[in-house]
Amino acid sequence: MTNGRAMAARADHDTPTRRRWGEAREILIVFLLAVTAILTAWCGFESSKWGGQMSIQFSQASGARIQSVDFASASRDARAVDLAIYTEWVLATARGDSALADYVSDRFSPDLAVAFDHSQAGGQELASPFRDPSYVPAGTEEAAAASDRADAKFDAALQSNHRGDNYSILTVLFAMVLFFTAMSQRSTSPCAGWFLLGLGIVVAVAGMVILATFPVLI
């Protein structure tokens, strides 16, 4: 009888304690669910923003690539015109027609004129000015600059895509937090419930630490 009353008294004492621990766990569960829901929504928002940034950068890369092609085409056209004019100068010079040669040379483009003067100064009268480093037909530098911009925008778009994927992966991590938290509510064993909740907290903290390292796009 004495042992029975002692066990009953202990059970009565444990009931309020167990209830308080249960209430504390419920409060912690609600808080963790709310925080996880907010973080999941934030990751979805950032993933969407980086996806939009990626699309913009790919479009800019495409536009710069088109500009590069246009400038390169203009450069080829300028080179073809300069080559045709220079050919006439070579033919006039070969015939000894200095008047025609002077007439043609006066109509060299500025780029060809600079390279022609350099080639003449080198002591080789008929050396091709097109092989001179000073010969840079119009559009050549612009084509190179546009190509560099296109490469830079393309690389930036790939980086934005990677960042968006990182945020998407993080939503999976926070989904695990929701899973462990929900399972802790369904557990009939207090120890198992606390274990699952603790596991959810650990995963949530790890996710928040990783999230803090990600760049933010507003």
C-alpha cells in the first residue's frame, strides 16, 4: 500500500512537469514552423529574382554578340574596300603612272593611310600595309569590345543561374525541417518527439547559416 501511494504521488508530480514540457515543445514547434515557412518563402523569392536576372543577362549577352557580328562585318567590308583601292595603287605604281598612283593614294581610308605610311617608312616600297600592326580597319576594335561584353554577360548569366539553383536547393533543406517538425508532433513518445524536433532545429540552423552566405538580389 505504501509503495502504491508513493508511485501515485510520483505520477501526480510528473504530470504537471510532463505537461509543461509538452507545452514548451508545442511552442517551439510553432515557432520553428513559422520561421521555416518565412525562410522557405524568402528562398523562393530569391530563386525567382536570380532566374529573372539570368534571363536579362542572357538577353544582354545575345545583343552584344549580335553587335560584335555587325562590327566584324563592317570591319571586313572596310578591309575589302581598302584592299581594292590599294590594288589599284599597286597596278598604277607598276605601270609607272605616278599621277594615278598619287590620285589613288589620296583616297586611302584613314586606317589604310596610316598603315601605308608605316610600310613606306620601313623601306619596302611595295610591302603590304595590311600586314602592318597599325592597320586596324573600322569596326575591328568595336567588334572585340562587343565580344568581350557578350562573354562577360554570358558568364554573369551562368553565375545567376547557379545562385538561383542554390536557393532552390535550400528550399529542399527547409522542407526537411518541416518534415522532422511535423513528425515530432505525431510521435507518441516524448523522447522520440524531442529527438525529431532537435533534428529539425539542427537542420534549420544549418540552413540559416548557409543562407547567410548567399548573395541577396532585391
